[in-house]
Amino acid sequence: MNFHRYFATGREPLEARTIDGRIVESRIVETCIVGTGGFGRSFLAQGLRVPRMRARVAVDVEAEIAAVAMRAVGIDPRRIRLCATAAEAARAFADGDFIAVSDLAAVVELPIEVVVEATGHPEAGARHARLAIEADRHLAMVSKEVDSVVGPGLAHLARRRGRVVTPVDGDQPSLLIGLVTWAETLGFEIVAAGKSSEYDFVFDVATGLMRSNERTVSAPEFAQCWTLGERSAEEITAARSRAAGALPQRAVPDLCEMLIVGNATGFVPDRPDFHAPIARIGEVATLLGERAEGGLMSGTRRLEVFHCLRTPDEVSFAGGVFVLVRCDDRPTWDMLAEKGHLVSRSGATALIYLPRHLLGLEAAISVLEAALLGVSSGAVEPRPHLDLIARAAQDLPAGTVLAMGGHHHTIDGVTAELVPGAPLAEGTPAPFYLAANRRLARSVARGEAITFGDLEFGQGSDLLELRRLQDAAFFGTSQPDRGLLAETQR
């Protein structure tokens, strides 16, 4: 694909530039980034370089935090204005300056086209999504925590207003949806699709030490299961899991991201918490095949995550994405295997992968698709095929606050699983990030799912309101026509 030609379409040409030696007129897409952590900062940095996009409006819990991120990427401090009101922001925007604010409401009416939500906070992110859609802005949803609870509902509401909600290239869900649809367009049968976990399992054969996510543990037994050999997928997966038992082997963000892919593609996990094998890159085509072909999967179109196993001097999968496809024409795949493509031990499946996700550095692709072409880099119409639910990993007494924290936005004493999507009801499992930061109204025993009825809700939850709208749109549940729903029916 020639990306210059792909993005050659645009309304209201504003300035001239050169493409393929030709002078063409093109429109510059104005954006607003909400949340200036790692993703937001990288988006600001690349926003200084993307020819057809500007990123000069930033929101964080304090305006100064956003300003610090702007200065850190090289923006002239004299051009950064901390604004407290919409009027101040409008003047700064008209002057061509960079704007830092503490509330999206102060800038959402500026002539921006795409709001990029990257706070990672379920409730705040839901409010920002609502504000963006109400203001008729396209919404780039980086916060998977929000997307996992109400993503299809947000897309539905935006579509009825002629706007787009999109995941973003740079994060694995959008990249994997792109890879899956590429493979489907070419007619491949996909057995499994997924990503490597965020952190590799790096094993030093000489010392018997295993490192992952800045933790190093002794794992001398791992040397005995370092190579796959002729062992079965179940045997090697179990042996490696035991040998690396001191390291976490499930992560809520991995399940959360694959839920977004499932809602876009209809793919499902083979088990609620994934097989999550520890595997070298060259083994994935074997381990994630169907059981009849020596793999772990009980069927096709499965979602999965693996932990990239390597030595300190070997290349990483870099949290990249993959599809495992059927090798229908063996002579062709024999030829491709000779060229270095990864084919399974049985010869039945092959791994096609993209070993990158560059966070905000490549998010502009999805932003430009939304603004210039009016399309999402995700599904045309995502549906709530899956829910990420919360399950008690220990006894949780009534009154416990399910506080979300840490880099991975986990909840102490609570695990997550992927299950078929369902509307909220008293006895149904609660979405993980709807439960986050809520108080338990009653005790939940270890091993039990936390239900919607177990949670206390105060007034004014945008996330809960949006989830009820989603349930009404896709499951036909009763929901009063108010707020965003009433607006979409204008």
C-alpha cells in the first residue's frame, strides 16, 4: 500500500506540499491528546513530525503535567499556554500556540477533529469519550480499559452522529485487527491470532536465571525444557510454566486487548484465561495449532497470547502481533519455509507476524483514517461478543474497595477472564473495569465471579451510563432515552 496515495483524499485543502514530486493541496488534521503518560508523550513527539497532523492540545489531571510533557518533547516553552477556560484556550489556539489544560471540556469545542483518549482510567476515560462524541469529534480510543466495557456502544453512538470511534495503530488491538483482515482478504484460514505478552521471558542457559519485567529469578529446571524437541504441546507448555512458576504468566492488559480484537473480528479465546505458553518464536506455529495437528487449540479463529522465550542475545517479538494460518498448498509453504518463514512441526500451519507496536509514534495512521477517510482502523461495526470479567482470587469481605493500580491497572485479589458478552444484570459477572474502584456491597468468596449486583455505585457514572446504552443497543435491554441516546436520535 502506498500511504501517500491512501491519504490523498481530504476535504477543505489548506496548504500545499509535495507527494511523489507533485505539488498537492492537503488538509492538516488537528487533534487533542487526553493523558500525557507514555503513550500521550510519544504522540506529542510524533505530532511535531507528521506532515498532515498537528498535536498541539493536551489534557491531563493538571495542566502543568501536560505542559511538562510538551516541553519534554522539545516544544518551545514560550509557545505553551496553560489555559483554565474555553475562552483562554480559543485565544491560544487562534494564536497558533500549544495548549495545556486540566479538563477536556475547556478545549473540546476548539476546531479539532480527533480526540485521542489515552488516560487508561475507566471512569475518566468514559467521560472524555462522551464529551468527544457529544461535540461531534472523532474519537481515537487508546484506553483499553474503557473500550473493554463500552467500546461497541461508543462506536454505535458515534456512527449515528456521522463520526468514528477507532482503536489506534501503535497498540496491538488495531495492528492485530489489521493483520487479521489482511489475511482474510487474501483468503487464508486463520487458526489463531494474537500477540506476545508485554515482557519477554529471557533465559540465560549458563546461569539458570530467568528475567522478565525487570525481575530475575532462579529457574534451573528450565534448561530441561528449553527446546521443544518431539514433546507434545501440552507437555512442554506445562513443564515451562512450572519451571518459571516464580514469574507471573497472566496479565489483565493482555486479556483486555484481545477482547477488543474479539469484538471486532468475532474471534474467541480457547480458554477464558488463555493457554499463554512460554514459547520461542519459531515454536509458536506448532504450539498454537489445533490439537489434531499437535497444538493446543480446540478449534480455529482463536485468540491467544504467548510469552516470548529467548536468550539475552536473541531478537524480541517486541509485543508484536501474529496470525497462524493454514498451509493449504504444501509445496508453496515448503518453498516459503526454505526462505525463512515459520512453519509448524507438522507442516500444517505457518506463523505470519508483525514484531512491533510503536505506541503514539504510529497512532497518526488511525487518526488520519478517521479524519480524512471517515473510517476506523478497527471493525466497521464492533459488537460485544466478549466481556472481560472479574473473579475473586481471595476472599473479599463486604466493604472492600476494588482499587485499581499499578502499571498494568490490576486489582489486588482479583483475576480476569474472557467470557461471552452479556447485558448487565444483578447476577451476571461484572466487567472488570466497571468493577474497578467500586466498593463491594456484599462478600465474594475466593473463586467466585464478582457480579454486577455485588458492586456499589454512586451517582453520575459515565461508564455505567454508557454500558447501559450499549446493552440497550445490542441486547435490547430497557434504557430510558436520555443523554447521548436522545442526542443520537435527533
